[in-house]
Amino acid sequence: MSKTIHGGDVVARHLYEHGVRHLFTLCGGHISPILSGAKALGIRIIDVRHEANAAFAADVMGRLSGTAGVCAVTAGPGVTNTLTAVKNAQMAQSPMVVFGGATATALRGRGALQDIDQMEVIKPHVKKAIPVATVRDLGPAVDEAFRVARSGVPGPVFVETPVDLLYPEGVVREWYGMKAPGDDDGKSKPLAARALEFVLNRHVDDLFSGGTKLLRGERAGVHAPQHSARQLQQAAKALLKAKRPLLLVSSQALVDVANVERVADAIGRLGIPVFLSGMARGLLGKNHPLQMRHKRRLALKDSDCVVLAGVTADFRLDYGAHIKKRAHLISANLRTADLYKNRIPDLAVRTDPGAFLCALADELDLVAHERPSSWQHHLEHLRERNAARDAEIERDAEKGPAGGVGVNPLALCWHIEQHVSDKGIFVVDGGDFIGTASYIVRPRAPLRWLDPGVFGTLGVGAGFAMGAKLQNPDDDVWLLYGDGSVGFSLAEFDTFARHKLGVIAVVGNDGCWSQIARDQVKLLDDDVGVMLEQTPYHKAVEGLGGKGFLLDDITDVERVFKEAKAAAAAGIPVLINAHLAKSDFREGSLSI
């Protein structure tokens, strides 16, 4: 007996044609046919414990895979539970498609279970919200979602799939309390009942008319604005006139995942000192001679020509004030508003920043066989400053813990740096501990540093880690948590264990929301709401199917890391609960 094709099969087929091999979800009757159809095609279903983590995982899958990440959640609260993660993806410019279940089309507004106006709720936070009205529209809606998610400025797209479009037609007719066309039990019905049945039959006929053909999805081209030859010439001319140029590169330069190695090569050929941020960390490897890691503000003040590649002059650059007013500013960005935010550049180029850097390197190679000698002097000056800061941090890492109790956070981060392999991926979720780690740990290659992005969202950790591990199963995923942020997604260790995802989490546990406490206690003389206990997260993880370790003495770190890596290699998720000593390393850092 052949299987009855339903709307969920149509959605699944189009997902498969778009290269989707993982679907993140929390089950719900509104979306079950999508999950069933996807599983039948070999798409792996990853069921999580909170919808936000399904969306966070899809965010990272989109960043790493070259296609849009996908999650499916049930109607009402299932959709609203994803909002923070969807907004994070929008601001991080991650291509993602979210399928949201919805009540049956004929029951909207009549008090059905979980029936709310989801489209109005989610529209402000996505590139496009696509309502689907008939089964025949399901496939085209999926194709449109993938095209929009990846074109121009990447971002999330929402597709609303009412439940009566996903299940088999016979089941839907039963739900509406009617028989299939042509069936007749011979019994007469009141006129009103017959009229209602006629209307519902016509409605269902329209829902399913020509709808369950498993057509191949259309992989529409991805469109991005293009720079001009004149813009390249202007940029090259400005650089060659400069004595102290500087390049800042962020996540948007890696939007074309297939092109990242070319972007890295282009930066090397440009010969300009560079600071990398966001997903661009690791783009040049661990110790590239052009890459600077410290004192970015001073470097910007020194520079007479600054190139922003996917970088916005927002709070991270003090709203543009870090760049001196006399410096020639070149900005390449996919988003027009970000080109001009807070600071009008001398040359604004709306384009893929990665592609722009590649073309600019070619242009410089064409017009100048050698780079100006002043560039080398500038580079050496920045290297000396960078090396001095590295030496200062290393000296601080060698100090014993303040008060003689706990683990020096700098020492812990230094040991993490020593233990991460060339195939290591860092997922970071937290405030003060993550800020400390960012000074010390170094991604070894492109696409190996995953942070939330400009939204500064806590709680991304478990979702990001599962997305990274599934996309790169042979790589080592190190999830660095603060003891505040771990509370958002600790239950997902159950998901890690069930799906045999050997993630290593390290919790920097100082019993405090330290990044907030520093300012709050100093300015308000009050620690209300910022104090925590040094909770035994390692024991909680044991109950969720993982392996837990307590690390309260740095002399034990080698043994703990060795055992943790062995467990993770066997597919067992690990959490190391590191009791941190108090530290003033990031004193004065901003928390607002």
C-alpha cells in the first residue's frame, strides 16, 4: 500500500532540495507532518528542550553551512518562544528559515488552541513573513524563504504553515466533520448542516487542489549588491596615499561561506594591519603577522586611513568616535543604513565586504607592485604594542588566585588555549568570563568563533554548540559559559546526550553576574540581583546524561581536560565547572 502524500512531505522535499540535512525542533501536533516527512528523506531531526535553542541552532547552521539553517516550532507559544533567537539572527545577519505551525485555516479567530496573530508578532523581526494559504503554495513558499534569507543582507524568514495544510486530505476532512467527496450515507441532514458541509467541502477542495505533487525545489540565485570599478580605484588610491592604514573586518565579510579562504588570502595580499571581530575571528589563523589583537582604540587613533569591512560605527567603535575625524574612512557593507550609521564615510560601498576585499587586493596588486614603506613601520609599531599587551596578560595568568582560593580566570583561559586543537571551534555565551577569554583564546581557522553578535544575547550557547557540532561533527566544540548564561540552556545537555554530541562546556563560575556587578556596586553601592551561588552545575549535567567535572584548583586542570576530551570524543557531552577566583582584569569594561 503506497503512502499517502501530505503537505509535510512537500515541505520536506523542498528543504531537501535546498541542501537541508538537519532540522531543529520541539515537537508539536501543528508541525508533526513536517518532521515525519523530513525524517523519511534522511533529514536528521534534532529535538531540543526549548524552542529558542532550536532557533539558535538554526542560526549557526546558517552561518556555517552556506545555506539557510532551519527550525520548525508549533503554533502560539512555540513561535513566541523563538523571538529572542530570531531577533538575534536578524541582527547578526544569519540566513535562517523558521516554520511556525498555526491553527486550521477555517478556525482562525474562533478560539482554537494556540491561535494568535503570529504574523504581526514576528514581522518586525524577520526579513519576510510568508503566510501559506493552500497546499499548492507550500513548495513555492519554501523556495521563496530560502531566496530571501540568503539574498542581500542575510537574515531570518518566517513561514506560517496552518495545520490543515500539512496533514493528509482524508484526515483533514475528518477534522472538519465531513466525508470524502462522493460518500453518502443516505441520511438526510438539516438544511443548515448541509449548507455548512457544502461550505467546508468547498474550502477543503480549495486547500488541496493540485497541492501534493512532490516537485523539485527551485534553488533561486542569491543576489547581493556589487561594487564598481571606480569605487575600487578610489579605495586603492586612498590606501596608497596613506601612511598608517588599518583594516577592521567583521562577520559580514564571511557571508559567502565558500569564499572565506579567498577573503583570507586577499587580506594577506593587502598588507594592512587588521583587527578581526565577530565571526571573522580566526579568519587568518592563530598567529598571522598582520593580525592585531589588542589596543584597537589606540590603533584607530593612530591611523590615517581606515577600512571597515562589514563593521558598523556603533557602540563598539564609540559610535564612530574611535576613528579620528581627519582619517580617510572607507566602508563596505551590505546594508545601506550601516554604511552611514553615526559616521559618514569618505567612500561608502554597498557590497559584499568579503568580495570587496578580494577585488581591492587585486586592484592594489595591479597598480602597485610594492606597498608603501611607511606601512611596514606602522605595522611594526602595532606589533610591538600588541606583543607588550600579550606579555602583560601572560604575567597576570601566572599569578596565583586572588585570596588563594579558586582558579585565576586568565590561567584557565590560557590552559584552554593550550588544549584546543587545530580543529577546535569556540562557542561563547556570557559576559565577564567570555570577555576575558576573548583576550587569550585564538581560533585556529575561519568560522571557528561563534558569538551572538551585536544583540549581545545571553543563552545562545547550547543551540550554537549543537549547530556547530552537527555541521562539523569531526571538530572539537568548546562551549565557554559564564555562570549566568549557563542557566539559560543547561537542560540541553539532555539533547546533547540523546544525540551523542560530544561538546565540552567550561563554566567560569564566580557566583556572580560580574560584568553587571562591577558597575552596579561601584555606582549604586548595591549588589541586588547580581549575586549567585557557585551552583554545582557539574552534578546537574550528570543527571542530564553528561559527564561533569569540578575544577577548583588549577593544578588539576591537565587531568580534567584530558578526561573531558576523551569523554567528548566518545560522544558524551562534558561540563567543567570551574570555580573562579575574583579578578579585576576587566575593571572598567562597559556593561551597557
